[in-house]
Amino acid sequence: MKTLILTNEYPPNIYGGAGVHVDYLSNSLATMMDVEVRCFGTQDIKAKNLRVSGHTLDENYFEKCPAHFQPVFKSLSRCVSFNTDPIDADVVHCHTWYSHFGGIAAKLAYGIPLVITIHSLEPLRP
């Protein structure tokens, strides 16, 4: 079995509990199965059963966009990027809303089950 984890945070880019969660989850799962993590950043990690690839954006692409929309459109663009590399996983697992759209796209495009972990439902959070 292989799982694909889509996430905003992954070491060394951790700023909250979701990043800590996905770090421990991915490494624990990798003791039992193949795990691929696609995240926001420049990571490029290859371990025994763990593969991590960061996805970045051309920030200039969003300069004309109103500032308050930029975080949303940047997240959606990364979610599309997550799906441009072929997916060979049996399940896709998303963390927080940042990667949710990427998980939905993977589920629909590849016909694999989708699991979503919600870490925060704070009011007025993006």
C-alpha cells in the first residue's frame, strides 16, 4: 500500500501543529508502507519508504491579484501543482484546507479514496 500526503507544512517549514502532525504521521507510516509527501516549499527528501517533494510558485504571477486573495489563489495553484506529477498512491491524505483542493483533484482524477484531517476551525482564519 502507498499513501500520498498533501500538506502545507513539512520540515523545515513548520509553523504550527499541523506541520508537527504530518511530520510524525508520515515518518510513522513509512515504517509500514511507502509514503509520498507533496508540500509547499523546496523540500527534496528520499528515504527508504518516504519521498518528499516541495512545490513552489512564481510569486510574480500573483502580483496583480488583490492582496487579500493572494493566499487563497496561491494555495489553489499549489494544489494543482500537486496533481501535475503522476500519482500512484492507493489513498490521498490532506492536512488542513490548504491542500484540500489538491486532494479532491487527486480523488477525482485517479479514483483513489480521500482522507482529510482538520486541525483548526478558527473564525476568520483563511
